[in-house]
Amino acid sequence: MNAAKSGRLPARPFALPNILTYARIAAVPVVVGLLYWQSIFDGPLWLRWLALAIFTAAGLTDILDGYLARIWGQQSSLGRMLDPIADKLLVASCLLMLAADETIRGWTLLAAVIILCREILVSGLREFLAELRVGIPVTKLAKWKTFGQLVAIGFLIAGEAGVKVLPQTIEIGIGLLWLSAIVTLYTGWDYLRAGLRYMMDD
């Protein structure tokens, strides 16, 4: 039985949308390495600009891969699996690194914890529901949530380097991070409520 007849999407590992997703995953250790070099080893501030450039390019692939997959009819099971994983890896690794170099500190750590806990909760929920052959579609608000997180983290990655251009860079990043955390909390509850409904019905 082929994929079309079974209703399953083909893997398409070498389709351009999936290659863009691979690139987003590959960007994670590069961005983290640049931030680590700049903060831990007191490297030059241009390393933060380079980290921001790579992070921004990785964030753009999140928009491009889904768009290209739709217009070219290249949706795939591999892309459906890897796309949210790539987003979570990029967001979580950058938040942890920003906490380590104390760009995120104090009460703002709570915003980062909310975001990380929500991602773990939703991942676990999706895995459980997959066993029941139930899929929960990504909502538009959840997509905006990811966009907001990426913008907030972008300001925080610029950090001290950004302050030399825009003095409020870190404050803007922290404000956006809190806003993202609130939206993240709401979308997490939305997913949990949907998942609990399926569990109760089962």
C-alpha cells in the first residue's frame, strides 16, 4: 500500500523544505557556540551580531519551509515531525544560554521556565496522543507564539552589542519575552484541555 492510499504523507528527506529544517537544527550549536565564546571567554561583541545573524536566518527558515511545502505540494511526514522539534531546539538552547550568561536573570527566568515547561508539556502530550492516533493541529496563535519568542530572543541575543545601537535593546527583549510567556501559557492550556478531552473520551 503506498503513502497516498494509506493517507500518510511521504517522507521526502531531500525536499527543499526539509533541507531548510535541517539547516535550522544545524544553526543551534553554532548560535550557542558564538554566545558561549562571547560571554564565557569575554569575546568581542561582534560575535553577538554574528550569532544574531545566524539566529535570524534560522528563524526565517521556519517561515520558508512551511510556505514552500504548501505552494510546492511537498508536505511530508518527516517535515511534520522535524519542524516543531527544530523550533523547540532553537528556542530552548538559546534561552538556556541567555540564562547562563545572565542576559536573562531574576524574575525574567520565570518567563523562560514557563516557555520551556510548556514545550515539554506539549511534546509529551503529542507523543501520548500519537499512540491514540489523535493529532492536535497547530493553531494560528501557537504560530504567533513561536514568532514572538524568536523576536524576543533576537533582541536578547543582541544584548550588550545591541545596547550600543539601541539602549533599550535588553529591556525590549525582556518585555517581549514576558509577553511570549503569557501567550505560551495560554496556548499550553489550550493544548492540554484538548488533550484531556481526548483522554476522557478514550
